[in-house]
Amino acid sequence: MTDATAQAGSPATPADIVDQYLRILMIPDPASARRFVAPDLRIRFTGGRAMSDPSECAAFNAGRYAWVKKRIERTETVAGGTDDETIVYSLGTLYGAWPDGAAFEGNRYVDRYVVSRGLIREMEVWNDSAEWLLVRAGLAQL
């Protein structure tokens, strides 16, 4: 929910919920991000890693990057959603620094969310980081 939405007292859209969740998670503040997720949250991170709490996302990112942020380019809500299930996609790029301090930007990402009754029930994350790490290790070419 955006600050303007919260101040107006209007209900947050599924897209607002996803955008606010991502903004807080990327601080990173996984404890505050929990207020946007269902108790039975299922997360599937890059490489098929199963997680169930925003703190696991933050811990994974802390191990892969010196720091990382998302530049959200657009948030798309799939038509036909209901209060019980609405699909939302967040698309954009990652920017930050690798563990050795080398800066990066333009790393594409796509996240898919299932929002149910105002809470995120599922989160799937894809990005180019693994490919970029292979290039940095000399194991692949761009």
C-alpha cells in the first residue's frame, strides 16, 4: 500500500501491496515486510530455492551481493483476478555491488506474486545474476 493510499484510507490494490513489500524488503527490512505476507507464504527464488519467509530472501541476497536494490520498471496485474487470487508481476532491473565491491546495474528481473485477501501468498523470483556470475568467473560469454 502506498503512503497516499494509506492516508486516504482506501484499500490497497494487489499491485500496491507488491510494490510496498518490495520497497521494504529491499531496504532490507524483512521484519516489516512480513506484514504483507500470508502465514503460509511460499517463495521460489532463482535456481529453484524454496523459502518461506522474507528474512530468507534477505539472507540469500546478503550472501550473493555486497548490496542490491531493485529498480522497478513496471508492475502488472493479470486480468481476471479475484479477492482470493490475483497474479501480479514486478519487472525491472537489479543494481548494486558484487561481494568484491564491483558495481553492476541493468541485471533484469521478473517476480511473480499471488496475492490473496490482501496478503502475498506466493513469490517467484527470476533474474540474470547467475548468468552474470558465470561471465565474471570466465565460464560463459555475454
